[in-house]
Amino acid sequence: MSGMISRLQRHGFQWEDGPLDVLLGRYQNCRAALRWWCNDYKTKNGNPSKFNIDWAPGMKEFMLRNPPKFPVSAACCDRAKKRPSHDFLAAGGFDLNCTGIRKQEGGQRSTTYKSCFDNGHGGIDNYRPLFWWSVQDKELYRKHYGIILSDCYEVWGMKRTGCAGCPMGKGFDEELELAKFFEPKRYRAMLAVFGRSYEYTWRFLEFREKHKIKPKKDEFQFEIWETGDKERISEILA
Ligand code: SF4
């Protein structure tokens, strides 16, 4: 989502509503983001795609009334995660990339993949050895080998972790509270880096509550779309 907002901002978008063809005439070379804004993406079966703004119910109505007054960017995921891992794989002469995704962990990444293996790009295939591990399997393994988890789980009581304080995550509110208590310096850093994103998201959530708009389950999980992985996006749209 931030990728689409960023593109619209770069094209001087006035956060206006209107038919796609009219907006395409008004804002040149901004087709992908305008299609997102106008809910023009469909799956191959003709159903509305999750890569439309309406996948986050109320977002368009909120943005029309409250255009973002700060620059939005998707560069965080792209430059902190996606590009470094692509560059590393490309430079390393690898033919297999192993990652620890489990289907039961939920979220965009796990629902995107159908099996533990697929043929990757550029001769690097993907293998996910833990893909079929259940929560019970994981727990048995942990107990058998006496593995001590991070304090985030053992002390803070978190169920799932990611980048500290990421404003794209559903649970950032709770994470902020925990960080404030356990790691106040990290808390201040989170506010310094992501403060305006938190504030905008809080206002959006308030708006939605006020208008009794119900959220969708996976509406904030847009990482693949943000980073422009075209092959992966086509698989999802299929
Ligand atoms: S998950 Fe969030 S904090 Fe982590 S790189 Fe992506 S946008 Fe940044």
C-alpha cells in the first residue's frame, strides 16, 4: 500500500475520486497506482483483487478526507530486506535458497506459497524445509533440544515477531506498549522512525471505528506488492 501511495504522491496526485480513464488522462505514467486507487485489479477469475485499495475497507474514504501530508515510501522493505537478499543470492552462485517459512504461521508469505518447493528465478530454486511443520511439531522440537526462545516470546509474551515497531504490522500498538515498558530506548527510536505512520494509522482506525467499517483479515499484509515482485504478484492474481 505504501508503494502505491508513494507513486501517487510522486505524480502530484490531488487525492480525488473519479473514473480511471479520467484520472489516467490527468496523471501520466502512473497507471499501476491509479488502478489500485480505482479498484481496477481483478483476479483471473474476474473477482476483485486484494491489490486494490478497497481491500482495506474505509481507506479510500479516509484518504479522500485526510490526504497524507508527509511523504510515504515503500523503500523500507525494499532496501532493508528485498534488495540485499536478492543481491546476496545473485552474487553467491547458489542454486538453492532455503527459508524458514511455515504454512501455519499465517500471514502473506505463508499463504502465498502452496508447497515447500518451487523453481526460482535465475536458476535459484526455493526450498522451505519447515513448511509443513505444525505448531505442535515446533513445540516438540523446541522441548527436545532445550531451545530457549528470544525474550520477545519468553519474557514479553509476544506470539509473533517481525521488524521492531513496523507500522505495517497489525500488532504495532501492542508492540509499542511492550517496548515502552521493557526497552524505553527502542521505544523512542520506534517513535522517531515511524511516528508519523503510527499517527496516520491511528487516525484511520478511529475513522473506521466511527463509521462502523469492518476490517479484512489480511488487509495490512502487502509486502509482496510493495516490493514489486512481479512473478509472485501474478501467481497471487491467478
Ligand atoms: S517489515 Fe516493516 S520495518 Fe521491516 S523492512 Fe518492511 S516496512 Fe520496514
